[in-house]
Amino acid sequence: MSDSSPLPPVRLHTEAELARDALSTPLLSRAARLARWAGPDTRVDAGGGLVDEQLPAAAEALGLSGDDAAADASEAWRVAVDAGLVEVVDEDEGTVTAGEDLALLTAGSPQDVLAVWLSAVETVLADASVPDLDGLVDEEGEVDLSALDWDPAGEAEFLDGVLGNLYLLTAGEDPPGAPVPLPALAASVIVPSDMGEPTNDVLEQVSDAMMRLDDQFRMLEPVGFVAYRPVDEALMADADEEPAAPVDDTDVSRYGMVRLTPLGLYGMRARLLEAGYAAPAVGDLADKGADALLDGTAQFPPGAAQAETEQWLQRRESLAAARELLAAARGSDAGAPLRRLRCQQALSLVGASAEPALREVLDDAELGGLARVWLTEHGAVDVPAPSEAMVYWLTIDTVAAQLAAEGNSEELRALVEGLARQHGGFFDAVWRVDHPATADVLEAMGRLHPDKKVAKEARKAAFKARSQQGG
């Protein structure tokens, strides 16, 4: 991802909802319980970790049992320390007390709770970048670091890249929420974008990355960052072993499925913003002016643009909002047609009380056409018919806006075909339209129209328009 290109807008849950989600995550709730469990007799080692002798009692306090109970208790304690829920009082004695942030979980604002949760996330992400050391313990119980091929910065960068791509896939969905197959996610950071058929070496790298991600996503799920369906254990069985039950090799979900939770979407956006990325969220523009709304939503997907506009309108009286939108839609710059399209879409969400604002611009060369459309759609009476010049100007403006919003889409191709078919002598008249985008629109029509004769007419008209404009 480039930090100079804005990311797709995301729709976040309210901070109150997210804070409730954060408090109910297994890892943070365990960390809070251990912080309250700790007392004068609790002891930590030099790194702040709970001493081994006290792990069984900590696990019991959390209601944990089984082989992983001590490890889970140790992880929860580490999160409690890193998130400020526990504070080491005396490093030499290993004594602790409740941290200042523990009270925030019950008496703080939603933002306070989410700040604590983000600290917990950073601890888990750091742990997730550390390889499994179990196979590196020598006969004396020491870790043989010389046998470890580990690049801490590279591993953290790999995980950040994967989560960034997962964010892109999640934010780009409208609405978000569909899980992503683990193989596709791993391939997105391994396979070069210009590679056609992946080589065996690349496929092996993807397979290795999947196994790493399987472990990492298992770690990120208890903190509420992702919802994860792990890789089917049967896929990792030895080839000589018979599967316990028949398996469907075509079921992609067996290879792992992952999605960011609403909480994870919030957390990932917070990390991206801190790293300097432009990561918009629906609602960011609600307190801004209409110019910021129309420019800001210009490249939003339709659903996100409507949601942003609805929030903007909720804070304003309809008539005043309509006047502000219309004023912001004026202009002859390259972005003006798309602003007017977004203005028209926004005005479709306001009620009949906005009618005076639309009547005020009926004689406006840039806004008169869209005003007539709105008034007609709302059943207004005494709406003056547009002149032929206004009809053609609005046509050019609309196609220019669609080009800016969608490029050479199938919808635009259909619009171009319809215009040429429905208006006899269209190209003979339209090249004279006094609109900055006339030549560009006619060139696009020549490129998009499937009929060679019509396409040639469009290109000739574009040449005339450009000559008229002095280009």
C-alpha cells in the first residue's frame, strides 16, 4: 500500500459499541481479572512476567484448565502489564499493584477503553511476530538462538502487510464482513502482481506463509481483532496417514477463512492513521462543509457515499443543506461534474422542504438542469422546460461525472449507446456545447461506442470541440 493514496472508507460501529466489544474479548477480560486478582503476594520476574510458581493459581483464578492453561494465564498477565492494568512497584522485589488504567475499564469513556484495548492488541501483534521456540530448546532447557532464522523487523512487516491487505479487502466490500480465504490472503503478499502463473517456488512460499498466518490469526482471535476459521488439521496430517473422515478437497474454507471484526477494523484503521496513511471512515465529513462532503465522497463506493451523506444531512435543516450543496456544486474545474453528480445524489435524500433552494437556481447555467430534474421527480408544478442547450450541457456534465466516477464501465457504455441512438443529429449539435469537458466526453464516446460509424462521428465531433476550445 502507498501512504499517499487514500484507502477505501470504512463504516465503523459506534465507539460505545466497540468499547463493549473490547471489554468482552477473552484476552482483555482475562487481563482485567488478573489485575484485580493480583495482591501483595504476587511476584513477577525481571521482565514483568508472572513467576512460574504463581501461574497455576492465576490459571485457576481465570477458570482455565488443560495443557494450555498456564500459557494462557501468562499471556493474559503480559497483556495486563503492557496495557497498564498492572504496574510493577519494585523490580528487585517483583511486587506489583493495580495500574492506573485498570479503573478506565469500568469508569472511563469508550475512547479510554479502546485505548487500553489497542495497547493489548500491540502486545499480541508483537507476540505473533515471534516464532515458535519449542523446537529450539536444547537438552539443558535453553533456547538455541543460533538455530533460529528469524528477522524480527521482516516478520513484523510481513504481518503488517497481510493485515493491511485484509483491511483493503474488508474496507472495499459494500457492506463489509465477508471472510477471506487464507490462501488468497497469503498470495496477496507473496505472489508478484505481474506474475501470470505462480512458480512452484512461489507456491511453496505461499504454503509456508499460510502456516505462519494460521498460528498468528489463532493468536489474534482472542483479543477480538479477527474472526478466524483455522486450517483443517487433516490437511497438515502426514501423507501416509488415513484421514479420520472423508474430506472435500474443493472446500476452500478448509484452508482457513479470516475477516477483520468490527473491532479489528477500528484497530487496524487506528494503526494505519498512526503510520501516516489516509484512512477515511464514514462520518468523518459530517461536521465539514458541503464542499468537503462533495469532494470527499467523490471516489467513495455508492453505499459509503450515501451513508456519509445521510450523516451529513442529519445535522442540518433540509433547505439550508440544499442551498449549501448547490453552492458547493458550482465550478468549471475538472472535478466539478462529479461534484454535481454527488450533489444530485445528496439532494435526492432531502425532502420537499428543499424546493425553494432548487427554484432559486433554475436560471443557473450549471445547476438549472439538475434543479429541473429534482423538481420534476418531486412532483413540483410550474417547472419550466429546459432549453436544448441546457439539455446538451447537462448530458455532457453527466457523462463527464460518470467517467470520473467509474471510468469505462459497462453502465457508461450503455449510456453512451443510448444517447447516440435516442438523439438524431446528436454529434452535430453537442460539439458546440460550452462545457470544459465536451471534447473529452466526445473522445470517450468514440472510444466506448461499439458501432464503428458512430464512434467515428464522435471522434470527429471531439476534434471540432477541441478546435473550438482552442486546444
